[in-house]
Amino acid sequence: MSTTRLDLAVIIVSWNVRDLLAACLRSLFDDLAQSELEAAVWVVDNSSTDGSPEMVTETFPAVRLIASEKNLGFAAGNNLALRKIFSSHTPTLPNYTWLLNPDTEILLGATAALLSALQTHPRAAVAGAKLLYADGSLQHSAFRFPGLMQLAFEFFPLPPRFYDTSLNGRYPRRLYEGESPFPVDHPLGAAMMVRAEAIADVGLLDEGFWMYCEEIDWCWRMRKAGWRACCVPAARVVHHAGKSSGQVRVVSFVALWRSRLRLYDKHYPPSKRRLAHGLVRLGMHWKTGQARAAHHRGEISTAELTARLEAYQTVLTL
């Protein structure tokens, strides 16, 4: 079968955020229409119970819907679409793939700006958007690969002036204020465009990450293969962060730390892995003490205390 090239494939993996998904798709199609790009839009629904698949079918007939019977998580959900997109039986293949969270809204020009950055920088495998909170304020959109110091920031009280610095993996805010792309270790996975050639080189997302850290691992693997990543301030995307994961906070907390430990085990040398695991254990014990103290002061309920202690104990057993 002969194939032609699409400019872009867009993948949105969604779970029980119907209204946000609808807003995301509306903004995406508005931007695609303005940019006049050839794009195929895929939605992978992770067994939602809020009518999301029906909404997509009825309201956005151009979308290619994959309705999974179970919640596959972010990595496996994206891979499900990626395998279909790059199947040898697919008559149209994209040069680039845009992974979008359903809790994003694309501002006009974002798609074209990301695409332009990748076309201009041939060794850039990944381009991330400039993310904004709903009030228009900056959300840090790209980070350095995590080190041990970032673990300390997660758990222990450190001087506030250091939280927004490179010690905590942040890039200077002034870089987001310009229009030019700037090099980063990895963007946040909420709005991340990826070169098809790089995917063919390093493979798909690691499905051992059910949720969280999969984009860090992907970018780290690409870096090791000689590719680079950038953040594109001209590509502006509103991110209503955490709307899916916030529905199951304890599950999300455990998933976060399971993924982080997996990330450290994959990419750290043995001595650094041991230190990372030790810091996480110390952190969970510290959080346990903080939760008990908060309950004693009447700041959290007994039910909340129980949920938190269960989460911390589960992480300690990972």
C-alpha cells in the first residue's frame, strides 16, 4: 500500500473529563483551521463513565476514537494510538505527533509554532509548549532531568527562594518571555510534539510507567540517542493541571512515586539509585509525621489521615 505524509497526528488520552476534552478539541480544531495544517486527531478514551466517547462521536466526527475497555494509563494509551498511526497498513503517515492532555486549551498559533521549531532544528526530537494556568500566569513547562536535590525539595523545608531555580530543575522565567525556542532536558508531557524519526529511533513510551514520568524517560532515552528537546514560548497552551489524576488522589500519589523510582532505577548509576531510594524513604517517614501532626492540630480529618498514611506506607514498600 502506498503512503502519503501528514503534517501531524494529534493524540489525546482522556479519562472522565468530558467537558475539558470538548474544550480541548474545540481549541485544537480552531488552531488547525487557522494554520491550514494537514492533521489527524485521535482520542484514546480510557474507559470513561462520563459520556466522553459519546460526546466525541457526536460532536467531533472527524476525530478517530479508540474506546478502551479499561484504563490503560497515559503511556499505554498513547502507544495504542501510536501503533495504529505508524502501522504499515496506514495510508497516511505523520512527520510529527502531538501528545496533548485533555485538560489543555490550545491558543491560536501554538500548533504551527511547535511544528516550525521542529522543522527548523533537525536534531530536536521534542518540542514543548509554553503552559499557562487558567488565569494566564506562567506554569513551568520544561525541566532539567531530575537529580537528588529535586527529591530534597519534594520533602523537606528549604529556603523558598530556591524553589524557582535550577537547583529545583527550573529554567529561568525570562526564557519563557521571549519568542525563541530554548533548549531543555524535557518538557512537561501535557503538550509535547515529537518527531516521527525520533520515535522510530528510540521506540514507543515505556508502558512500565502507568502514569507520570513517561515523558521524562522518553526524552532521556532520546537524549542518550543523540536527540535534543526544546521549549517553544510562542506556542501557548492553557493547562488546567491535574483534573484527571485529581479524581483519585491516593492512587495518583502512589503512581507518581512508583514511576519516579522506576525512572531513577532506569537512568541513575547504582550508587545514586541507592541514595534516591533512601531519600524517598526518609521523605515518606517525614510526611507521615507531618500528617499525624496536622491531624492532632485538627487540620485534617481522621479519614484524610488514614488515606495519607496508607499512601505513604504503600510507597515505603515499593
